[in-house]
Amino acid sequence: MKEIFEKKSKIYQSIREYFYKTGSIEVFTDILLDYPNLDSNIYPIELFVFNEKKEKIKKFLHTSPEPKMKKILSQIKSDIFQITKVFRNFEGSYKHKIEFTMLEWYRVNYNLEDLMEDTKNIFIETAISLYKKPVITYKGKTYDLTNWEKITVDEAFYKHTKIYPDNIDKMNEFLKQNEPFFKESDNWEDLFFHIYAFYVEPNLGVEKPTIIYDYPPQLSAFAKVENGKGKRFETYINGIELVNGYDELNDPKELEKRLIKDLENKKKEGFNYPLDLEFIEAAKNLPQSAGASLGVDRFIMVLLDLKSVHL
């Protein structure tokens, strides 16, 4: 057990050293927020605090440092990073925790390709700090972290299902053929996530580390949309998602539109959240940038070949 904690400490040290030597500023943002992070399928933890007047106030534990960091980025327009605890409701499995650790970083004047290379470098240098070479073993397979597969969402869907995710009829047909009790749906997102989670994602990164990119615009989150594709990517090793990166949206009107859509969807589920207008305002001054988050607990699990994120 001591060896695991020593290696875990080395991983944190390596990540920080990488960002320091590449010119990033380490920032520290509040965990307790007045406004929740708004993101599809992510739900914040709510709690109440009392101010100096003994007034009861609702707060939210952040699910990501993204809004606060983008407010900083809009002001200083420099590369920044942070390693912090984050909290999400309805999480739990060998690769999920309600409280977990996240690395979040932003690079000014980077595009998505630049950020992909940046991400690879984090993986390579961290592995070298542990094993003196950019090679790891996870679940009985050896991975060379200098050798990655890149595949679009459309390509990955077709490779593993023989259908594309732009056709709701074909997605329904695929699920009916593979699941005897499946009931047809007209909800595109539900169909996409069902097929992605059970038929595509487990196959990503099995043979070599994999970057999947060019998402349907409906799933662009806070990434720009160009040529009908959300400019975001995710990285996988042996079916485990580790990084989620965006060519960052800096259009305040489009950001507001996406945030309101999520508010409305959450309201239908019984969650009534306020809108962070400061976050929208910050987008007006957000420079051209690309940013990503890395689940540190999962990263440690894969690097150290552990069975779970629960140490």
C-alpha cells in the first residue's frame, strides 16, 4: 500500500512539473459556488450554509472548476491549470466516485490538435516519471503512450455497430436486433448514449491509446461547432475515458443558449437551478483557447494497473 501512495504522489508531482515547465500558472478556485455547473447528465450536490447574519443560503459544490477558471482566463489570458476535488451526484462504480480529483487546464491560442498533443505529453511524461519509459501495462495489455489511434465519433460508431449515429431509425433497429426487450425511442440523445456506452465505448483504446473526436453538435457541450461537428475530443485506454477536451466556445450568445437548454431539461426532471450570468459575461473576453479535464483518480488507476478508483 505504501508503494501505491508513493507512486500516486509522484504522479501529482509529474503533472505539476509538466505544467510549470510549459509556462502555465497554477490557479485555485472556490469549491463552494453560488451557481451550479450546467452540463448534460451531470448533477451538482446542493447544500445550505449560514452567513454572518444567520441567513440560510443554498450553495453548490462544483462538479468542475470550468466556469471559475474561464472567468480567470478571460481576465489574464494566460495558460492556467488546476488540480482540485470535484463532486457529482448519482455517481458510483469501480471507475466513478461522488468525490473525485480533476485536473483542468487551458491553453491560449491552442486549437484542438495542439491540445491533443499536449494531452499525449502529459501521459508520456507521467509514465516516464514512474517507469523511466512511456509504456504502461493495464489489465494485462501493454500500451505505448507515444503511439495513439485517432478516430472520429462517426468512424467509431460504424466500426463497432455498422451504423452511423445520424439516423434515429437505424439506431432503433440496431438496439431492437441486439436487445430483445428494447422499446423503440424517438429521443436521439438517449439512443446515442445507450449505443455509445454499451457497444462503442468499451472498445475504445483497447489495442492502443485512442483519441475520439468530432462529436455530433448536440453533444458539443462548451466546444465550438464547425462544419457540423462539435470540436471536442476524449481519450481512452482499455475502454476507460480519461480526458475530455474542447476548442473552447467564446460566443456568449451561444453559451447562454446552451446553458438555458440544460436548465430547461433539468427543470423537467425536477431540478430548479439558477443561471450564472457572470460565466456568460466572461465569454465575451475569452481568448481563442483549448481546454481539457483529466480524471486523476482514473489516470492513477490505469497508470498503476489498479482494479478501481477506490483506494
